[in-house]
Amino acid sequence: MKNIVLVGMMGCGKTTCGKLLAEKLGRTFLDCDLVITEREGRNPTQIFAESGEQYFRDVETALCHELEEQEGLIIATGGGMVLRQENVDALRKNGVVFLLNRSVESIFDGEDLTDRPLAQKGRQDFIDRFEARRPFYFGAAHEVITDFSTPEATVGAILAKLKEYEND
Ligand code: S3P
């Protein structure tokens, strides 16, 4: 059974929807930021501050290569994980990748992003960052989800699309 991989901008709901999806499917949920936090004994904000973004990205890449060997997981990626093609190849190798393409304005205006080191430079910077990342998100995705009315609705949209992959 393939992994189900959620990608998208920080704060778009990957963790919330991933947990709910895992519950509904009776599968194991894995949050990449949480795994990295536990392994490093420090969260992304601390890692960025103490060791820099490059170090964090290398830890992410190592995790991607571990995940390509696993199956049946529901995976919430970090928002920047798709920026390296190597990571995308690993995630797609044994996974169906869903982009949670929630409007970047609604994320910035509606979510608490205080624990996101790359969301501390204001609204326009956040929007520009998304625009720069857009091709990476779409390039990584097998499917694009656009319903964010409620987490249940988002998960419902994922489940509907998953039917097409049932025999994978
Ligand atoms: C990042 C997103 C964060 C976390 C780190 C970097 C990014 O994860 O990995 O702060 O570059 O978009 P979430 O997408 O879970 O917020």
C-alpha cells in the first residue's frame, strides 16, 4: 500500500488533515516536523536559529530517503520539503502526493504562524514566498485539493480522489 503524502504551504492544514485522514483510514500518521523535532531535541525554530536552514533541509532530505522505504503511512511534510527535487522523487517513489492548495492569504490571516521561522517577515513576504514555491508544490503533486471549508471536507476530498489509486 502506498504512502499518502500531504504537501503545501506552512499552516495550510497538513498536520490537522493528516491526523484525521489517518484516523479515518486506520493508518499510521507521521508528521515530518515532529520526527525531526524529536530526533534533534529541538524544534524547527531552534534548528534554524542554531544550525541554519541548510542544516534543517539536509535533515529533511535524510528523512525523505527513509520514508521512501516505508509504506501505508499518512505523511505530513514540512512546507519546504518539496524545494529539493531529490525529496520529491523520494516522496513520490512510494507515495501519492496531495497538494493542499489553500489560499495563502487565508493562511496568513487565519493561522497562528509564530512557530514558523520563515513566516516572520510579514504578509507580503509570506505571499511572495508562496509564489516562488508554487511551481515546486504543483510539480510535486499527483492531486490538488482546493476545499478548505472544514478539515472534514478537505479529508473528504482527499478520500474521493484516493479511490482512483485504490489498486496501487
Ligand atoms: C517550513 C515549514 C514548516 C517547518 C519549517 C520550514 C517551510 O513546516 O518545516 O518551519 O519552509 O515552509 P509546516 O509546513 O508544517 O509549517
